[in-house]
Amino acid sequence: DLPATSLGTAFDSFFSALGAMARDPESPSLRAELGGAMSQLNDRVRAMAAAGSDLRTAAQKDLEASIAAANQLAGQLAKVNASITLAKTDAGAFPSADLLDARDRIVGELKAKVGGQSVALADGSVSFYLAGQPLVEHELSSVLRMDGTTAVLELSSGVGKLVQPLTREAVSGGSAGADLTLLEQFVPEFESGLDTLVGDLASKVNALIPVAIGEIGRAHV
């Protein structure tokens, strides 16, 4: 069963068992049935909580893998750009088809990882930007890293390291953008919804248990 379906079934079984015991509080079989239903419901809630935690962990790992791949591709694009420039300045020669194919392949893979925009330059090389900030600018590549769910670009040079925080929209595309959406929106909403569900369950049980206890008391009068 899907987790939500399993949880719904467990809820139904629990309240059905609780109602049956309220009507016949002396029945050992109904008490045992209620105990089993409570145990099943507890297992389902724990499974839902674990599913949310697993989803968060998987999304974080996927995000880290996408960022690592994007950084590798950025370095490759900078090298290809340098080779294209060298070919253009070599007695007016044109870059080989292999170089241009490699350039286009890398740009496509970068967009699949982090979204972004590519800008073709006059010499045939390509710069690559995230929300207007350069991940690759001609022959220079920055390093993209995540500070929690905030994207940061780092550009190392001979005079030090330039650190540029990015807006959320900078990494809104590709697999990294999808993982950020999971981490920032879907998983928190899932966990909040589960907390609300458990709170509602506790309120309903607290309201029903005195009724059941009253029935047990009247059975002994």
C-alpha cells in the first residue's frame, strides 16, 4: 500500500476497534483488537515520519551530487573555451567540430544540473551564468557550493577568493533546483502535515477514551 493509504486504513481500524470496545468493554477479544490497532497505527505513523526523513536525506545527497557535477562541468567548459580561443588565434583557424560539439554538450549538461543561461561569445566560446552571476566566464570558472539551501559562487584568483551569495532563483532549474524545492517546500509541508495529523489523532483519542471508560464503569454497576 501507499503510505497515506496504509495510514488511512490504520486510522479506520483504530477508531473502529475503539468504538467496539466502548460498546462491549468487558470483551477480551475487543481489547486485544484495540491493542493491535493501536500498535498498527503507531507503526504507520512512524513509517510516514521515516519516509519524510528518507526523502530529505535523498534530496540532500542528490543536490550535493548535482552541484559537484556542475562544478566539474564548469571546469571542463573553461578548458574548452581556452582551446577554442587558441584555435581562433592560430593564424585565423577555426575551432574543430569536436571542440564545438564538446562545448555544446557541456552547456547542455550544465543546464540539466543547475539550469542557468549560456551566452555565446564572438570567438565561439561560451560563458555560463546563474541569475546573472558567472559560473563560467570565458576561460575562468567559479565554484558553486551550497550553504544550507543558499547557493554561493566562489572565484579564486591570484589576489584571493571572491565569494558571491546568489538568490534562490539562481539555482531554480535542473536537478539541483528540483532537489531544493523538495528540501525547502515539499518535505517541510509533509512533516508539518504529519504533525497536524498526529495532533488531531491525540485530540480525538482523548475525547473518546473517557466515553469508553464510562462504559466500562457502567458495566460494573
